[in-house]
Amino acid sequence: MKLDSTDKESIEQIVERLFTCTQSLVNHLHYVEQEFEILPKKNHYGVSINYIDLQERREEFVEELINTIIDWVYSDKKSQEIMSDLMEEGRSMFNAASKLRTLAFQKFRCSDSDSLILQGQFGELLLFNLLQYFFKAVPLLRKMPITTSVGHERFGAGAIHYKYENNKNCFLLGESKAYTSAYRFSKAFEDALTSIINTYNTLSKELNLYIYDDFIDSDLLHIAKGFKNSTLKNCEIQLVSIIIYNESKKLNKTSEEDIKEQIVEISTMINLMIFLQHS
């Protein structure tokens, strides 16, 4: 597959159209870009739930994260198709929208015995949003519809996103590691590295599982096929890991500015720990 100037424009337009709305979620996050003493020298972000004055915006963050579930499960085109079918059944637009939300939520496990699966889904949902906001890459593969069985979990990358940048077809492989117990960053970091390397090594096999089914956005299907068939030129695979954990260090809540400075200090100490781990 050769991309001339016309093709490049169409690819960029497609990518721009496929972005979902992430701003309402990101408004409730505080983030800083940092340099880590690890290779490769790429973008690294420290992200926490935002503070307004002395109030943590946890509930608002969770609410907006939940609001992104439909975009995670269904592409915009698929959502419109479902809405159309529901309205043809005699539903109003608002009734159909409520039903669409119910259908999307049913893709989540709701059993108490599946806490680890729910934990993983939380991480993947956050990864879906942050890959778009920070790295400007849209979803290529949507795996939520693959299985709804509480006894089986999906395998492979936590997220596969795509962007066209600097005349390159960039595939972003994302992995999330989420821990509910207090402060497990060291273990999470080790798991994230191991997992993302395995994801890189199995990308082609994973795409082969889904490329001829309804899991890859139809607007990007030719991109996925081109990569799989080795006809897509100027490809680059980028690896992204997100590590989600509970920080055990207590914050001194004197002012919003002071709280955010403390958060940066904590993430700087993590930076130092990683450097010492790998020196």
C-alpha cells in the first residue's frame, strides 16, 4: 500500500474524525510531563485525580470515566447503526440512547468474583482515553464485544491505537496495569515492561484473530490489513504502558498549589527509584 499526498490527507482526516471526546474526563485529571532516566527517551506523564482548592475531584473523575464507556465499546458508526435499529423498533431518541448505554454496560463483568477483571477493565478504559488525549492516536481494535462470558477474559494488547504522523503509520500498543492495594509501583512497573514486550511480539498474530471480523473500525480496516500483509509502508510500532496504583504517601492539604507540588515531588521520587532499579 502506497500513500500519496491525496491518500495522506484522507488518512489524516479519517483519524481526526474518529477521535472521541476526552476533554470532560481530562478536566478532572492533574498531569505533568516528566523526563525519566530510562530508554527510550519518550513522553512520560504523571497523572493524578485533580484538586480544586482542597477538594479531590474523585467522584467527578469516576462519573466522566463511566460516561466514556459507550465510546470505548462502540465506534461512532456502530453506535449510530444501533441507535437507528433501536428507533426503528419504535423507541424515541432518548429511549434508544438509554438502551445503547445499557448494552454497552453489559460488556462489563458485574460479578463480585471478578474483581480482578473489573480492575483490568478500569485500566483499559482509562488507557483508551489517555492514548487519544496525550498521544493523538485513535482506536484501531475494539475488543469489548469479543466475549461477555464472566469465565473468560480477552487476551492480547490492552489497546491498539493508530495515528499517521511524520509520514509514518504509527501503531500504539497499550498495556495497563491497575492495582487496588496500596503502593505497588515497583511490581507494577516490572509487570508492565514484561507485558508490553510480549504484546509487541504477538501483535501480528492478534490482528489476524480479529481482522476479518467486526472488531476493527471499518474506516481503518485497510490499515490493519496492510500491516498484516506487509503492504503498508513506513510503519512504526510504539509501546505505551499505563501503571495505576494507590499512592500511600499522605498529602499535606494546605492549598491547591501545594497539593499539586507534592504530587510532582512524589512522582519525581518514583523517577529516582526507577533509575536506581535499572542502573
